[in-house]
Amino acid sequence: MKPKSKGDGLLVKGGQIVGEQDEEAASRGVTQDNALITASYAMNLNEKRLLIVAISQLDPTSRAWKDRCVDVTVYASEWADAFNISRNVAYDRLRKAASDLYHRSVRIRGDQSDGAEIRWISGQEYSKREGRVTITFSGKILHYLTDLIGEFTSYELLGVAGLKSTHSMRLYELASQFKGTGWRHIELDDLRDMFCLEDTYRDWRDLRKRVIERACREITSESDLKVEYEPLKRGRAVYAVKLRIEPK
């Protein structure tokens, strides 16, 4: 794996782009196939941060992409600046995130009888001396990451840099798909499945307080979207939420 130079990275600090590559970094988007956004997967905050920084560097026109094996390098210094964390702990968090992500898979949603489960990354390399990790995307996952297949949602990395909850990042992605229409309907069972909540927060009040309200509040406060929700009922029971989405 050949690392990219440090100049290839993102320079974001305290919610603001800094450094000589302001314009390039500001315009760098994170593009995911909509099937991935509505897929079911579990991931902690640092894994999610690593994933979106790595995805933002992918180039579907590159030779490596055509060879179906793409290496992406992320430096701890970039990591610290992008998410406003101390450089003293940045490498250790980045290294652990890469290790954890290596063991993660994503279940692509299909119908009730068909689906697929694939690995996010197929390899990882790391160097404490150089302060970087390099992860490898290959095989089927590239079909879902390329902007040449299906419909996609592209959002700016700067828009999610301030989010500190995986639930907030996931809800942001779901909202970003529909920011053009201004609203989205999500059934609670689908939300639990996409967030891999399993048997946690089965009670609506817990799900609302600990997941939905917190995520909407953080997205509205720390991102480039304003997101509110409305509970939808069948009889007396809440079965879905309607997200109201407004770009800032």
C-alpha cells in the first residue's frame, strides 16, 4: 500500500476549514450508494469518522478503482484537525478505529428473503512512526461506493465534522437523502434495523429520548442541516417518524 502525501488530506478545525487547501477540502464530499445509507450495520463513532474521511478521498476514475483494489491513507494530524481532538490521542484512536472497522460488515437491505452481507474494508496497514493508517476497499463494496451505479447521496464532510454520535451521523445520512424534498418518512422497525439497535429502546419513549431527539438536536446544532421529527401513530401507538429537513 502506498500512502498518500499529507497534503492530500482534510484540514478542518473547530468546524472551520483551515490551511492552503480550503477550497478543495470544502468541496470534498462523502458519496455513498443509497443502499449503504439504508443498510444495517453497527459502528462506533471513531469507525464512522474514519469511514467518511476515507470515502471522501475515493476517486472512481483512478486506475486502482478499475483494478478493484483501492488504498486510502489517513494521517493522525488530519484526523485531529478534522474532528477537533488532541493530537496526543489522535493516532491511538485512528489505529483502533481501523482495527475495529476491519472486523465490521454491512448487511445490504433487500426484500424479506434476499440480501447480502459484505465487509467494509479488506485490509489495513498502520505506522505509528508516520502517524497514519492505510485501509483497503476492494471487491463488492466498491460497487456500492462508486458514483457510477444507482442513486447516491453526496454530503460535505464539513457538515458532519461536528457530530459526536454515531446515531447522529446515521440520521444525518438518512436526512441528506431527502433534503431536496424536505421530509422523510421512516418506520421505527426500519430505523431500529438500520441502526442495529436489536432489542434496545423497544419502548418509543426510550427511542425518542435517547436516539431520535438527541440526534435531531445535535444535527441541528452542529451540522449544515436543520432536522426535526414528528411522531406518526396507528391508533395510540407510534409506528413511524416524519423527519422535516431544511438546509441551513
